[in-house]
Amino acid sequence: MKALAYSFKVWVTALAFGSTIYYILDLLEEPEMRKYAGVGNLFIFIQNVFLYALIFSLPCFLLLFISVALVNLIHITIPVKKIILTVISILLTLLPFYYIEGGGHWGQQAIMYAESYGSIIVAGIWIYKLEPTDRFDAEPVEEEI
């Protein structure tokens, strides 16, 4: 359950803030978007991008959960676990965009999406506390004869 809670926090953080960062990058990149920079348009844009991100990132969330559960079983230090999860999360961030962009013919929009979500996911991995599993630290159970 620790792996599920940790993965969920990282994933929801990326969904919540990734859309906002993408919107800011889009405003900086496209001058014509600035005329639509009102608060109402911001919420509509983030809502649409959030829904789109939710649909395409759900399989990656499940893969992140499995990865966290497996990496958490290995007896290594927490920073090494987080380095491994960072590499895995970057690959999982790129996976939906690779699929969406038809095999890697990346456009500028896909790169901006990947940057915005990937940076938040990596930050979430390092900010949130990863609790190790106690599978090997439990006291042995003595059997009665």
C-alpha cells in the first residue's frame, strides 16, 4: 500500500501542476495565445488538458505503481531507489507522447508537454517520502513443534 500511496501522490501532482506549467510555456512560446490569457480561459484550458492527460497517463500510473513496488523491495538506499525511479518515470513520461506522436515524430507541442509533466514527476519523486517496505525487517515467526 505504501507504493500505491506514493505513486498516487506523484501522479496527481503531475496532473495538477503539469497542465499549468504547459499553459505558461504555451503563453511564452506563442504570442497570439496571450490574448486568451484570461482567468476563464486558463481554467477551461487546464480542464481540457487535465482530462487529456488523465486518459493518456493512467496506464503510466499503473506502470509507475508496479515500478515503485518492485524497486521498493530491493535492499538499496532510498536515494538510489529514487534515482532508479527517476529514470523509470522519465521513460514512462515519454511513453504516451511517443504513442500520440505516431512513433516518435515529435512536434514542439509534444516536447513542451513532456517537459512540463516530466519535470513535475521527477520533482514529485524526490519531494515525497518513499517509505521502504518492512518485508525483510520483520521478526521471524517461530513455529511450534
